[in-house]
Amino acid sequence: MTEYAAQDHDPLALESELPSSPMTVNLGPSHPAMHGTVRLVLTLDGETIVEAVPEIGFLHRGFSKSSENSTWTQVLPYTDRLNYVSPYLNNVAYVMGVEKLIGLKVPERAEYIRVLTGEISRITDHLTCIGAIGLELGAFTVFLYAIEARELLWDRIAELSGARVTVSWMRVGGCANDIPPGWVEKLVECLPRVLELTDEIDVLLTRNRIFVDRTRGIGVIGGDEAIDWGFTGPCLRACGVNYDVRKAHPYSVYDRIDFEVPLGSNGDTYDRYVLRLEEIRQSHRIIQQCLEQMPPGPIIVDDWRYALPPKKDVFSSIEGVMAHFKLIMEGIQVPPGEIYAYCEGANGELGFHIVSNGKGKPYAIQVRAPGFPILSGLPRLIKGHMVADIIPIFDSINMIGGEVEQ
């Protein structure tokens, strides 16, 4: 019998001689790490990502066409379902566009309420993002702290609008109703606990060796390249680019508010996390100033062409009945024109391109969702990293399926 040399039976020697080729795998759309219903088609060389193609075509809800078949006011529930973690901000950007087309000036108290509720929504959005990063990297306690803080604020949102997520609370010309008695006191009471929980998350993660190793230097992108991709919001500011709509193009009453825009320097996953932590603290500053500065007065314009008349007038006068009927059945008559209105959403610049043909329904509406260009840049962020690195990178861009694929 022929004797074989020892190296002929060496598995490592045999493996080195075998040809290798990239492997294509699907990650999502039903994978728990793929938030929403995104699918990534990955080309892998072992565990290293060679190429990635995101496919987002699994959640399309037809926002534009649905809006074109609704009155201007009926569009509001559709905006709730864009970024459903911070719906007040969606409401604000949309009604700002309609008001610009009309040339409508909103009462001062309503402007403060918009800023107040928008910053509450920004905090809840950032807490959701940070909690997801912690949870999916194994820090379950961080998730519990983030969700506890978010629930405290969602309770306040529910007391204000009657819903936790689908608020539909803003109106063209103001707000649906005023702040209820005792609500401010409850908000002031819960805010210190929200900050306390945020500080706990800071202590648990920011200097945690495992978390730092998993996020620092991961998913790096420079400021110029991020601008080329269309990044805005925390993902752009983490690169050191100082662009915040609230400062660059102040709207509502932001020009009266004193706050800072946190900036990163490395443009990596770690900076995107730290920046959101600091933005929570800055939003707390804004909320406190709104509560101090907010004046008494009306919360919606006193013009029955745009705002529903009070119920007492509907029940007691023919003018009230007619105004109510026309607004409900025909919608607000917005002058012909075209406008782009935008605000600083939780994930960046949230814009609405609105076209009116002078009737009670929008002729066309398109949304500039901040998450869409950032998700488009995901292949650039994860290329060359390991499969396991997709989790923190994807979490740090905070993709919300409702706005990305409206």
C-alpha cells in the first residue's frame, strides 16, 4: 500500500489550495436587525462586505397619491405615519408649507407649542435610536432605560393629542386645541427623570470598552462626502458639518431660543451616538425656554376660511354651519402655487414640496425624507466592514421605513 506524505492529509494545506469566490446572501427584509422592511443584498468575502445593495421596496404606502385624493387637512394623518417616532415634526413641516402658500400668520402661542412638541418628539426619536443601538449590541439595560424615558414623554403626548404615535394634532393656521390644565406641571415633573435616564445611558455606554470597540472607527464618512450623499441631521453633524435648519434657516420661534448645535469630528458610529445624547440635552433646554416664554392667547387663526369655527358657532349660527360644512366637504381653498417648506426633523432636513391648483385638495405633494439619502449611503458606510458591523452602523443612521419609503 502506498504511504501518503503527512502534508497530503493536512486540512489547512488542502484549504489553501481550494478556489474561493464571493458569496451573495440576503439580510432581511424579515431579519430583526433590518428595521422596517429593508433588505440588503450582500456580497461577502468570508465575513467581509465586498458590496451591498439596499432594497426598500417592501413598504410602499403611496403617500403622494393618497394625499392628492384628500383635502389639505385630511393629509395630516398621512404625515404622522412618515417618521412615526416623531410625528409632531412631520405635522409641523407639512402645515408650514400650506401656510406659506396661503400667506397665513400663525398665533404666537401656537408657534411655541409647535416648537415645544417638536422637541419632545426629537427626544423620543433619539431615545429610540440609542435604545436600539444598545439592545442590538447586547446592552439590554440601556434599551430598558431608553424606553422608560420615552414612555414618560409619550404619556405626555397622549395626554395632549389623544394618541401616542399618530397624533394628527397640528392644523393649518395653528393647533387642534390648547394645552390642557395640569399638563405643563406633569411635563416639568417628568423631564428630570428623562435626563436622569439619559445620564444613566451615558454612563453605561459612552466609556464601555465593548461598546467603544464596536462603534469607534466603524462606518466612517467625511463631511464633504456626506454632503455629496445628501446627509443631514445627526449623521451629517457627526462629521463636523455645522448644518441645522433651526439655526441656518430659523422658523417658528427658534430665533428666540438659546441652544447649541452639537458637532462630532470623526463621522463614525460612535460620534453619531454621542451626538444624539447631547441633542437630547439641548432639546431639554429648548423645552424649558418654551415653557418660560410661551404667552397666553389663541392657538389657531380666527379665520373660518382655514380653521373650523367653534362648536358653539356651528350649533347656533348659519354662518358657522356653512363654514364648517365647506371646510369638511370641500377643504381649505389654497391659492395656486408651488412651495418647498422644511424643518429640522429628528433625522435631518424634512421637507415638503407642495403644489396647489387653487382647489381643496393638493395637486401634488412630495416628501424630502431625511432618511432616504442616508440609507442610500449605507453601502458606502458598511463596505469593507464585517457582517457584525452592519448592526451598529445601521442602527446609528436610524432608518425609519415610513418616511424612507412613503
